[in-house]
Amino acid sequence: MLTVDFDRLGVRPGCRAIDIGAGAGRHSFELYRRGADVVAFDRSADDMKAVADMFVAMELEGQVPKEPLPAPRWATHSRFRMPMRPSTSS
């Protein structure tokens, strides 16, 4: 079940999206199916492996737009850290 109205968001080929807390990837799959450049992110390495496998299967089955798209990306981390930048103000 999708909990986002992707038609309302205007997702189309070339859009960029990050799915933080992607889990099993249901929203990532729909974004990718619509042609978005998707980054799926979750703590579970097993879920991210399954999402990566599904992205490949979607490509093989012709479920993503034919135009050249960047390869989907996924990341697995046990912690999320915000990088700190040194202040440039005096």
C-alpha cells in the first residue's frame, strides 16, 4: 500500500528522490517506476539488498522508463550522522 500520492507530487523521469527509512522499498519502487533518480536508505542491510535486487528486476521486466537513467543507489548505515561544517563567519 502506498501512503503517498505520487501523481500529486509530479514525479517524472529525471526527478531526484531520497527514501529515508526505505524498509522494504515500496515507495522507492514507485519512484523508480516513474523514472526518478532514487536513493533508498535504511538501517537494514537485508532490506537494502532486497531493494537493490528489485530495482534490477524492475529494469529487466521493463517497468522503468527506457530513457537513460542514473543507476539507483542504496545505502545501509547503523547510524545517521549529520556532517558538521566549520563556521565561516567571524
